Amino acid sequence: MSKVIVVTSGKGGVGKTTSTAALGAALAASGQTVVVVDFDVGLRNLDLVMGAERRVVYDIINVVQGAAKLPQALIRDKRIDTLSLLPASQTRDKDALTEEGVARVIKELRTKFDWVICDSPAGIERGATLAMRFADTAIIVTNPEVSSVRDSDRIIGLLDSKTERAEKGERIEKHILITRYDAARAARGEMLNIEDVLDILSLPLLGIIPESEEVLRASNVGSPITLNDPNSAPARAYCDAARRLKGHDVPMTIPADRRGFLDKLFRRRAA
Amino acid sequence: MTSTDATEVSNSMRFCIRSYIAFVVAPTASINEWLAELDHWTRNSPGFFVGRPVVLDLSTVKLGQAGIRHLLHQLAERGIHIIGLEGADTSQLDPSLPPLLTGGRPAEKHGTADNAFPANKPIAASSTQDEPTSLLIETRIRSGQTVVFPSGDVTVLGSVASGSEIVAGGSIHVCGTLRGRALAGSKGNGRARIFCRKNEAELLAINGYYRTAEEWGADVRSQPVQSWLEEGVLIVAPLD
């Protein structure tokens, strides 16, 4: 039973591509077949984060327009052989995507993979609506700050109206993935806390990914964080989220605030 | 001197927007034949157009400025005063001609002048036909969504997100948190009210009078509140 997931957010720069790569790698590492699909036509990034930028020959536009066959465009990961990438085109724009073409590609991917993870572009225009169009499940990536949360709310409204499932009157499963969570700043009240975010969006939480330099380091070497540094805090949080996607019941841990604890200690001494 | 002072003091001015029902006359290619047909018809109903707003639709005929002026003159002689033009070539227009109107929508079939202004009637009057005059929304309203319900009250059981909007002809009730905009009494009902369980609204408006979140105090923020209109002033007060 194949599952199509869209990783979306509305706002840019919140961590959609990083999360797509990390979740895709974590699911593939458990032995299931996974394809990560870059829908950000014209501004592709997933190939870089996956470390496959030097192996791209054909892309999703070639497949949508029938210029290449799907197996020609798929790039198999060198580290995990159950993980593949369908890159976007950098030279075209989102208008090159057609609904019929995307429908055909997604249908074909469903027959080949257990998980089809679509990395949506930012925004609410054609690229984003086509990325979510045929999804069974949506992961809404949100940073704990007001503009990101409001944009996520907007995207949730679109998921409930513009997807194929919504139009057929079926429900699309939706999860919130909070990224770049900084426990120290949340404790100082400089960020929205988890309860505020969930209160506004009122959807189940898939995971909380702590803000970490390891994420940036992994992106720069072209490796999903869950492969590059599997013992780091963000990698473990992504692995937990991947297990929740598979239906496992994994208890949620809010990243601890170590500095906050020390602050308290010192404050007490001073007093 | 005093008059300049006065304009400097009143640094804001309120403009209203209203929509009206207008008749549209659309002449056909042979203007003279069409005018004769019009004469024949108005003979049976003299004064039909008197005192009523009429729009001239020129989309089916090609007229130069002189032609438009001639037609306006002919219509004026028949007591038909044109308030605006539709479908005209903008290059043929100048400020002395009636303005070009766009965005017109067909009115409902029964929209003759006698019942064309339901806004002026009390809300209760329209409920005589056993139509529900309230809208119940059981879900939450997401950012970017707009709910428009000109014929009565809107009740939302969930929360109303930042960046969303509810427009109601009557009152608005929000059982969750109101974070977006609520515009009650949109069709000229000054007795409409807004109620919410928790006020985080961006803007509240009743009958065109509005206040933004900046303009009310901390005592009504994050509180259950109601809002109503008192002599043209929008009041926001705690509900408890």
C-alpha cells in the first residue's frame, strides 16, 4: 500500500527540503522503498541536500512532458539503495507542470515505491497546489514564530479544499512538524511555544526538530541529517517522526533546555 | 484661516461604500430603430425610468464620442438619465461623459426597484419566507478563508485564524478564539454585535465603523468580549 506525502509550509525557508530528505532517508533506512520528489521547479534544492546534484540527467519536467521515461529520471541514492530522487528542473518554471502530467507521474511512482514524498515549493501558487494535489498525507512544516504559523494555517485551508481527496469529500491526513525549535529562546518567551502553535493549527504533532548546527552541516555536505549524523538530536527527532508516520506510537519529547537549566542554577546561587 | 485649521484637525475622513441596483439599457446596432422601439415601449409605461439610475451598456454597438453624446442627448429627452457607461471604448471617453462602470453583476430576477433594496429593510422582514437567517460553521476558519453571509448571523464553533475574515449581515458569534477580522452588520445594520470567547482579533467592524486591535486596550485582549455600536462609536467590552 503506497502512500503519497506532501511536505509543505506556505512560507519559505522553514525546512521543507531538509525535512523531506531526512524523513525520506529515515524511512528508506528501515528497508522500505522511498522516492523523494522535488516539486520546486526552477529553484531546485533537494538534489543538493541529497548529494545527487552531479548525477541529474532527466528531471520531473521531462517525465511530465513525456520526453523521458520515469526510470531514466530517477536517481538511486548511493548510500541507501531503497532511496531514490526525482529531481526538479532548474531551467524551467512551475508553468511547465501540468495537472495531467503530475497525476500520471504520481500514479506511476505509487506502483514502484512504498513512500512517495513530495517536496513542495513555498507559496500557494501552481507549484505548491500541484505538489499537494494527489497527496494522501500532508506534513506541514512550521517554525515556532507567528508568520510561519499563519502561513501554515493558510496552507491547511488549501489542503482541505484544493487536493483531489478533499474534492472527492475524503479527508487528507495532516501532521504538524515543528522545526528549528530553540528551547532556550522558547523558555525566554522569544518564540511561540509548542502549545500555542498546536492551539492555532489544531492538528496532531508529528515531531519537534531542535534548531541545530548539525542540520546546516549535513545540508552542506549533501547528506540527509538522518544519515550524516544519526546520533544528533535533530536526526533522532526525524527518526521518531518517521516511525510515527509508519503508525508507531512513539512518545513525544520536547527538546530540553540545557542552558535554561544552568541559568536557573546560577540565578539561584546569586540570590 | 479657520477653515484650514478645521481640515488640519480632522486628519481622518470616513467614506462609505454602498451598492445599488441600476437598470441597464443596451442599444442595438441601428440606434434610430432601437430608439423607435424604446419610444413604442415607453408609450405604454410612461415615466418608467423617471428618477431611477440607468446605466448605458455600449458593448454591442461601436460608437464614437459624437455618437455617444447624441445617444445620451436622445435618452435625456426621453427622461432617461444615464449615471454611467458600460462596455464603452475608453479612448472615446472624457470627463464630461458619465463614468465608465465595471464589475457589474446581474441582479436577481425579482430585483425591481420596489424590492431591490433589501438592505433598507429590517432583517426580520426577509425571514417571512421561512429562510434561515443564520449560518452555523462547525469547523474552524483557516487563514485566507472568507465567510460572507449577508442575510443574517454567523456562528463559528471553532476559532477564526489570523488572516481570515467573516462578513455577516447580522451579528457574529465565535465560540473559539477570534484572531482574524469580523465585520458584522455589513448591509447597514447598526444593531449587529460581535461576540467571541477570546479576543485576539485584527479588526472588528459593525455597519462600516471599525477599530483595529491597536485601538483597544489590554483589558479586552485575550478576553471574552462583545462589541457593539453606540452613536457611531464601536465599543469593545469584556463579556463578563
